[in-house]
Amino acid sequence: MKSFFNQYRGVIYASITALFWGFLSIALKVSLQFMPAVNIVWFRFVFAFLGLFMYFIIFQPRKLAIFKKPPVLAIVAALGLSINYIGFTTGIHYTSPNTAQVVMQIGPILLGIIGFLVYKEKISRMQMLGFVIAFIGLSVFYLNQIEGVLADKLNLFNKGFFWIVSGAFGWVLYAALQKHLVKSFDAQLLNLIIFSIPTLLFIPLVDFTFFYHLNFGQWILMIFLGVNTLIAYGFLALAFKYTQVNKVSIIISLNPIITFVTMTILFYLDVQWIETSILGFKTISGALLVILGAIFVIHFRTKESF
């Protein structure tokens, strides 16, 4: 009974992460109207770091001694997550929340490939089918997204597309190392270390004058982005604690659907604060194939896990 309850808790925690990530790309798109991408990325890391730091200061101050000699792999993982954040945010600036969410599914697919090539995991036929489905889906999605796009906008779209792909590669680096590190270190303590590196790394690139001119609504949106980072990654760590990695990953892979539904609702509400559009049948089909392929790659992994 206890095991079942823990599994249920894990699913709930993973669903919360998926929910927050589903809204994240939309909030980022709006915030990019008044704030540079690097400022947004830095603020998210700072907010999440300070939130976790206050927790450890109050409840587990002794664990902060890890900063005297942080794990080298955690530092590398932090660099990977930094690339992920800046790539994803910049990519949204040039494309759309829907596009960003679909293309980011390359991340878990690449993680499956790394398991096969680097960690010598056996690859199943269903996984191979997943790779093929995802490739076809991404091709269909991309080709239908660029149909009818003007030449100047096509260049911007391609630029954004490849920024998001770079972000996916950064996420793979982070996730692969995080999976290895959680075997030896507390997950939230790892998050604290990982959030601290980009907090310092991006300071020279931040233009602080933008923060002086924010109105109340804009500050609320920025705080939401910070809270989103803290809560999503906090619940993700808890989800991995209570249920299987594969189950958590599948739930998270469904977060683009939340984005699609929300953007469709906003389209019919005719909101003015974000550019919305309805995805065509072929584009939606391509997106769903990418998600389905990612689920196949995740779900049919062999028991040998890194």
C-alpha cells in the first residue's frame, strides 16, 4: 500500500513539473517583449538559487559545506543547464512557444542515444521505432512550420530552431550527469550547486538597467519565471525519488500538449499581449509524432540504466 502511495505521489509531482513547464514557454515569450534573454535566464537562476539557499541555511546548514569542494561533474552539469536555458529562451524569441516545446523533445531522444552509444545500453526494436517516428514527426513539423514563411522571417525561424536544438543538447549534458550524480548526492543540494554556477557566470552579460524600468505586472511575470524554475525542478527531484525515471520522463514529455491547448485558447480569446496562431493538421500531426517517438525511446529503454 505504501509503495502504491509513493508511486501516486511521484506521478503527481511529475505532473506538477509538466504543468509548470507547459506554461513556461508562453511566459518566456511574453517576458522577451521587455527583457533580454540573458537577463531572464540570469534572474531565473538567481531566484531559484536564493530560494534553495535559504532553505538549506534554515534547515540543513551543514550541507552547505559541499561548496568548499563541489563535485566537478555538477559544475559541468551546470554549464549544460546554462546552455539549455539560454538556447531555449533565445529560440523562443525567434520562433514560438509551440515550436520550442516540440523541438525540445530532441532532448530525451538524444539522451536515449547517449545511453546506447556511451553507456552501452541495449537498444530495443521499439526504441528504434521511436527514433524513426520522432525523426519523421520533426521533419513534418519543421517543413509545415516554414511553409509560406517570408525569406527574412525564415532566416529568423531557422536561427531560433537551431538555438532550441543547442538548448536540447545542453539539457542532455545536464540530465546525463544529473542521473549519475543523484546516486551519490542529495538531489536538492545538487540543484543548489547547479543553480549557483550560472548565477555567477551570467553576471557580466546582464544589463541591469532593464530591471529599473519594470512595472508591477512585469515584475510579477519575472517572479513567476523564478518560481517556475524553483518549483518545477524541486518537484522533478521528488518525482524521481518516488517513482521510476521512465514514468516521470514520459509525463514530462507530454508538457507540449499543455502549451498547444493554452495557445489555442489564447488564440480564440484574441489576446493582444502575445502573438498566437492555430497549428494546421499536418503541423499538429508532426508534433504529436515527435512526442510519441520520445515516449517510445523513454519507455522501452532496457533495465541497464545510467
